[in-house]
Amino acid sequence: MAARLEDIVKGAKVRGIAGSAPVTIVYVDWHGNTVLSVTYRTEQGALGETMVYRFDEANLEVEDSLPWSFDADADDLRLVSEAYRISLAHLFDPYLAVRTSSIDPLPHQISAVYKEMLPRMPLRFVLADDPGAGKTIMTGLLLKEMIVRGDLRRCLIVCPGNLAEQWQDELYRKFALHFTILTNDLLESAVTGNAFVENDLCIARLDKLSRNEEVRAKLSNSTWDLIVCD
């Protein structure tokens, strides 16, 4: 089958450039989108150079390459491998969120998250410890573990107005989770008209939701993987 000029890349074996014998492409250089300057190596090891034009495509044939090779960009391979490793990290480290966060959790916090909540996901649950027991820590651990597992992309935290900055600060400092507080300015300046849709991780003040029907209407038009109420 005839090849296109775009199929002639470094490392490809092509027939029709130097007679019917296959040659290995060493270097290509485009001149516009219709002319290709090609440096090639013959089977005997001799180097050659020629110009290939769009009208030559009917005489060109690229031999089928191996189903796999080691010619990928090294930086891209490292990036993809690291991303894949991170996506599987929770399988080898059952306490990944603990080890990657700036916290020193207490035993009851570990037990609540790793022995009760995560094994039962998806789950509707109520975390109702006494004040000061560290509900923010437990919530942060749960959120981070769910994100690592690919179970959470969008989360809404609803809390009293005087606690919004505290939630934002602790989730950022201790868990590196960037939550946005939905202020009046943010709600009014949303490009789509709905700030709940535009922000995947956000904090809403309880008084704002309870007193404003328009805001509640926008909230009802958004979907969430998890809603946390304080």
C-alpha cells in the first residue's frame, strides 16, 4: 500500500526511495508540507540523501514495523511510568495518604478511615466524633485516599462561615489539597454562570446556601463525588 510523506520518519524502513530495496530513514527535514529531504542508510550501510515529493507517494512503501520498540521519548516514558506507578501506589502502601501528608494521626483516626470508611466505599456515612477529635484530619485522609484510587474528582465541603478558612488552610497545609472557597465574587463572576460546576474542590458557607435560593438552584445543577458537611 502506498505511503504518505508523513509516514516517513526516523527509523522507518521504506521502499521506493533508492530503487526497490528497503532503506532505513536516518533523518528527515520538511520543506513546507509537500517536500521532504530524506537522509537514509542502505542495507549495505551506505548513506544517501534525496528529496521526496508529494507526487512520489504512489511509489513509496513503508514496511511494517515491530509491534513494539524502544524508540519512545525517554522523558515521556518516565512521566507515564511515574503516573502509572502513582495510580497503583495504594495497592502497595495501604496508608499512602498518611505517608504523603504533614500529619501525625491518632489511632482512632486511622481506624475510622482505613478500617471503617474505605473498605465500605461507596458508602453514605456520618462522621460524628466529639469536638476536637480530629474530624478534619479524618476527612483529609479519606479525600486523599479516594483521589489516589481514582474515586474522587469533585468534592464539596459545606461548613459554618467562620470555619471555611480553617478547612481550606488545614486541607492545604496538611494534605496539599487545594480547595476554593465560594465567595460572593466567585459565585457572581463564574464564566458559566455556575461556580459549583467550574470548581472541582470547593468549600461553601452554610449560611450562603441556606439563605440564597439562587445559589441553591445552581448547586442542584451540579454533581459531586462526595459532599462533606460540618
